[in-house]
Amino acid sequence: MDYRYQQIYRLPNVRAKSKTMDFAATDGNLTIFAAAITGWSLHIQNLVVTIKTSAAQAMLFEDDAGTPLYVAKLPASPGVDSRWEFDFLPLGRKLTTAKLFRVAMTAGNAGHIQAYGYSKKD
């Protein structure tokens, strides 16, 4: 693992998170990280998305607050075999307390997501 991630994980009250997942052209909204527990916030450090099947739908990476905090966005028709990387090292992009991290999309695109981050007590 990259040393930039390890520096954060040594802090007290920090829990590392990582997820690798595929998504199909038939998928809709998907949860990447489950909601942080009360009093804890998710921080997204790095997000890598590869597209295998491209469609005319955008992909929004956000939390599930009433007014979502956006982390990243892929445009409609992102391109077959394209790779998108969003880097927020070292501290990451803080999401709303006790909210999950998801990709909001309609069916169409297919590919792979890698996400790295941590949850931290507020």
C-alpha cells in the first residue's frame, strides 16, 4: 500500500477502508462504502474507475445526504477502455457525518471501481 495512505491510518480514531467492485450495464445506484456510524465521517482519498462498456449516462460519486456532497463525476459517454482517477491525498475528501458513499447512475455503463479512504471520529 502507498505510504501516503499509511500516514493517515496511524492516527487515533481512524479506520481504513478500501473496496474493489465491478458494475454491470444493468446496474443502477450502488453503495461503495456503507454509512459511517454516528459521529464518524467517511473520507475518500482515491477513486479509480475503468469503463468497459460506455453509454450516454453520467456517473456521480457522492454521499447520500439530503444535499449530497459530490466527490467526482464521470461525463455521459465516458469512453470504452477509459480510466479515470480522482486523487484527494493525503487527507481525502470528507463526506457528511454518518452518510454512505455511493455512485449515482442509471443503467448503461459497465466497468470497475477501486476506492480508498477511511472513516474518522468527528
